[in-house]
Amino acid sequence: MPADSQVIVMDDGAFGSGFLRNRRAVPFLEKGGEYWGPPADDSTALQELERMREQGAAFVAVAWPAFWWLDYYSAFATYLRRRSRPILENERLIVFDLRA
């Protein structure tokens, strides 16, 4: 990820922006830049993802505490995998490139 990229962070509020150096981390979901908890449903997750992408988010980083989101929000996960590509995927972190 290029320095100064805006990154959507899905981590269940566990890490915040501390693990992304030189990147503008934005929590998912967020209200006023603060973590606001998991989305109510797939539709909310999709709307928020697109809103944040339109506001300049270029990547999504899913940290292991939020891996369950990709199972629970299955339509969201399918959309994310079809509309972007993973640039990193291991047992601790998955990063999707929204620019693709």
C-alpha cells in the first residue's frame, strides 16, 4: 500500500490505527472517525464500504479479530472479493485493494 493511503480497518475495535504506519486508517464502521461497531447487516456493510470508497478509501484491511465478519456478512464478503483483489492474505490479516 502506498504511503498516505486511506485504509478501511476492520478489526472489531481491537487495534485501531496503531498497526498501520504511514497510512490513514479509518475504522469500519465509523461515526465521526471513531469505531462504531459491526454493521447491522450486509446491506449496511455494503453501503458503508461504498461511501468510504467514494471518500477516498483505497484499501480494506481485515485483521484476525474481524475474520468472522467475512463469514457472517457473506454477501458483503462476496462483493468485496469480486470487486477488489487481495494483495495480502495470511492467518492474521487480509488486505484488499479497492482501486482494482
